Amino acid sequence: MAERVAIILAAGVSSRMNTQQAKVLHEVCGRPMLAYVLDACREAGVSKIYVVIGFSAEKVQERFKDYDDIVWVRQAEQLGTAHAVMCCREHLKDFQGQTLILCGDGPLIRAETLKTLIQKYKSGQPAVTLATAVLDNPAGYGRIIRDAYGNIQGIVEDSDCTKEQLAIKEVNPSYYLFDNKILFETLEKVQPDNVKKEYYLTDAMSLIIETGHTVFAITAVRPEEAMGVNSRRELSVASKIMQQRIQQKLMDNGVTIVDPDNTWIDAGAEIRQDTVIEPFTYVHGRVKIGKDCRIGPFAYLRSGTVLKNGSHISAGTVVSQESIDKPGHKD
């Protein structure tokens, strides 16, 4: 088995989103949230990924059925993060490497942050390394408790914090890298001694510290990366941040986007050098645009569209694979 595996927690039901769909299937710039977390793991060098599913499990599996690096693990009851990880025990009980644990509803995750986390782990071989974030508004996140020397002493969930602990701005965005053997030995001891009566992965952290194992906590997560999506409003915020990333990458690669605030380009789009995207253009899904093209303004390119080098799409045009060569759709 690989030196390092990942567990992604994706079983929860989001009542705040008021949805009948699995939360991790809600899309950010044309892709399910879970897809971004999977890609970050792969880019960080993880070759086997265990995804814990529960609500609408069949639909989640169907959406990602073409990937052979995913092992699906069912969590019949949602009893907390530690319980979700324990559902993977039969798969990983003999694994001697490191286990990365992440949440499936964090689409703004970056592979660079995971690589930093892994490098920190390699530098000292602790029982656990976690990446933290510092937020101006830490409400809803577990707080990082450190001693006078800066050593981590534990994590307290938001609902269990004292008034003093609520003022702490360093938070736990759930980026963990565990020694797998220590992880599962400790999870056996976790009890639901909290307001929600759930089994918390953060309690496993505290138990590991109490037993004298080394734990590293590095502030490596950008504030935007820390955001989990738990509401439609947060989904919109995440989509706007992702859109900025998509457009910035395209512009760095030689694409002109005349008015970024009034342009939308989904994550699956491919646009080549010296193409100009005019305002109020929407590039939807998997679209391929060649070099030296001019798109819009007010153009809508449907998923599946392929434009050859030098194509011009006139104002107010709707283009799909079926209509691309029809008169009036090209200048």
C-alpha cells in the first residue's frame, strides 16, 4: 500500500442548504465540491483515497464512478467526525503509513497547502500534524489551544468553548495528517463527552497530546481555504473565489478577459493564448477555445463547444456543439 492515503469526510446532511442532494455534489464553477478536494489530494501525491459517504451515497458514487483511486466507505449513522473515520478501520487497520483527513465540503483547498503539511510532517515524524488558519471571524470553527511556548494543547469545538476561548482567532479548518497506527488506536478511546454527544476527531487529538506524542500545528491555511460550505450563501462565496482563481490562471496563460467581474468561466473550460473574452460572456462546462479567438460580448458557450484557432463569436450568440458551424454564429 502507498506511504500515504487520504480519508475524505463526505457523509453529512446539510439542513442549512435546504437540499435533497448530497452537499458535496453541489457545484462550484461547474464542478462538484468533492472534485476539488480529490484533485488536491492527487496533486499532493496521494494515490488511494477513502471517501466516507452516507446521505445520497449512491448518487455520490455514480458521479465519481470513473475513478479507480477511490474506495467508498459507508457511514450509516452520522455520529461525528471520529465515528466517520472509524468507519474506515477495516480498510486501514494494518496500514503503517500516514493518513490525511479532510472534509469534502471545502472546495477552496489548495494542493500547495497539503504539500506544506506533508513536508512539516516529514521534518519531525510526529503523531499528528495539522494545518491551522487565523480568521478575523472565527465563529463556528474549533479553536486551537496553545501553551505559553506556542505548543498545541488541544482543539475545542465552537459549541464547547468558554468565553475566553471564543476570542481565539486561530482555528482548525480540518487539515490533518496522522500516523495511521496511532490514529486508530486513539479513536477507540474517544467518547461523546460534548454538547452534541458526537464522537469528535478533535478529541482524538487531545488524547494523543495527553499520552505524550508529538503534535505539530502550523498556520498554513489561507482564510479563504478554511471555509467549508454549509449554506447557499457560502456556496455563492466559494464560487466567486474559485472564479477569480480560474480567471487569474487563464490571464497568466495569455488569455485576455476584458471585464472579469462580468464574465463567468467554468472550471472545465480550456482557453488558449491570445483569445479575448468580452464582457457578459458565460463559458459553461467543458468548452475548448483555441488561440486568437474573440468571444462576445454577451455570448453563451454551452458545454461541449469546440472553437478552432481564430474563431470569432459575435455579440448575443448562443453556441453549442450542434450549432457551432451554422451561419450567424461566427463572424
